[in-house]
Amino acid sequence: MVDFAVAIRHATLEAARLHRDLGIQAKVARGTGRVDVYDTIARLNVPLFFTHLDGLLGVYLREPSPGVLVTTERPQSQQRFTAAHELGHHYLGHKPSLDEEDDMLRRAPFQIRTDDDPQEVEAEAFAAVFLLPRWLLDLHCDRQHWTDADLHDPVNVYQLALRVGTSFKATVWTLHRYDVFDRGTAKAMADVELKRVKQEILRGYEPANYRGDVWLLTDRDADMRIEGGPGDLVVVRLTEHSGAGYLWRVESLDGEALAVVADGREPIGDDDGVGGPTLRRITAAARARATGAFRLAEARPWAPSAPLNTFAVDYDLAGPSLQGWYEPQRKVHFQRQLRAAA
Ligand SMILES: [Zn+2]
């Protein structure tokens, strides 16, 4: 009888060791708030290639030398999870692995079936805690002022998942692993329909479809970087001191990349909204794979040079990685091929 609990504990310790060895925690705290799994694979000198894979999400090769393949056919969060799973196979010294779509999508981290392959259970646990270690959960909860009780709201779990760059389901089961949810709560949360969560955030705005992600940004996200996709929606919700004549206005927004599609106000709490601050909600839709900055200023329209507050986020709407080498490795591989051909 295989001891799955031992396999999971081993994977968890090894993921923490890799974080420590590469100084990942400090880098994430200074940077985007996400663990960069592709960079980690590159730093271990393992070639990483994105391509169309029939019926597979990812592949780990060992012979003649290690390599990782990741599908181009899935959203960014699943590509990242697959890459972390293959990194797990590599770092834990596993056999080569062809990771089938059906298996991978059926599985959830830490949820064991007795006929599971222990190597797969280990790689899955490694991926989950590598991408969402407890310190990263704490970092986002501190930043957002979320308590465990706040994480019982699917909107907050979804926003956490977007910020750390893992799927909603993987996030839910990792929170269960950290005892934020008991099993029943995790199961109910994992079954929540994401479309409904998105609709709740959008408050009446109806996009053409619900495939893109919906980011909900507040002043707690100031100066952060969004790593999303070209079909995403960004809702910025900020306190507005309209009673004193201050109104938020968009200062800079690349209209080709993002366009404002809805703009409204709602009262704060039970306040009737007369004279007191209100909440301003500006919804923007991503239109292209682009990077840029979204800047707003809260100012009196007649005194535009003196804003009361400003708000800015950087965005990268690249979405899933496309066919080809992991970009920073590309040059290295071309040089290697040239040398081999010479
Ligand atoms: Zn695997």
C-alpha cells in the first residue's frame, strides 16, 4: 500500500526547498505577487517548449537530456500548473511522463484515489504548493485584508486565483490543504460556477461571452501588475469623494488594448450617497495581447492639476503562451543548434 500522505509531504518539502534555494519568496514579494514557474524551469537549465499536444497537457522528457513540453491549447493558469507539474517530475527525480488531458483535468491536487500513480500524486502536490505556497497566500491576504472568513466568498477566492496565476479549482483545493476550508466547504466551493462569480463582479454588465477572466481591482491593488489575457475584463472600484467635488477620471489607457465599456457609481453601505463618498466602478475590456498602464486620477474637474488621489496598475494581456520556446531560452537554443550544425 502506497503511503500518499508521505508522497504529498515529500513534495511539499521539496517545493519549499526549491523556493529557498532560488530565493523565490523575496523575488515574488518585490515583483508581481506570482511565482514565476517558467523562469524556475529555465534556471534549472531545463528547456521549455510550448506546442500543440494531441490529448496531452504536458510532457516531461529525461533522455537524452531533460525537457518540458506544455500545451498551447489551454488557458494561462492551466499552462502554468502543467509546467509546475512537469517541474515537479524533474525536481523530484521522476520517470519521464506523458500527462494526459483527461487524467490531469479529472484530478485535483491533494485529492487521492486509491488507484492513482504515486508519482502523479507527488507531481500534482508539488505543482500546487510551488505555485501557491502558504507564504504567498499570507502575502495576498495581508495586502487585501482578507481573513479566512473572507475566503469563504467565491469572489475573493477567484481574485486570489487570478493574482497567484492558478485555476480556481486548484486554488480551492490548496486552501483546503492549508485548513482554510474543511472538505465539505472545499467541495461546494470547487463546484461554484465561475460564470456566476464573474456576473456578480460585473453587476449587470454583460460581455459577449464569459471565457475571459474578470479582475476586480481596488485601492489595495495600487501599483500591482495584472497578468491576464486579451479577452479579460477589468473592474476598478474606488472610493470617490464626489460630495467634495472630486471625481475619478481615466488618465491613461491604451485604447487599442483596453476600452472602457461601463462606468457607474454605487452608494457605500446604507449611506444615501448625498454628500458622502460613493463607490465609482469603471469596467474596461481587454482587446489585444498588449502591455501598458491603466492610470486614474481623482480630481476636481475644474482644477485638473491637483488630484486628491491617483491609482495605477500595469497590465500584461499576453494570455496563454503561444507555440515556441520559452522566450528567454530561445536565443540559447538557436545558438546550440547553430553549433551542432557547424
Ligand atoms: Zn505527470
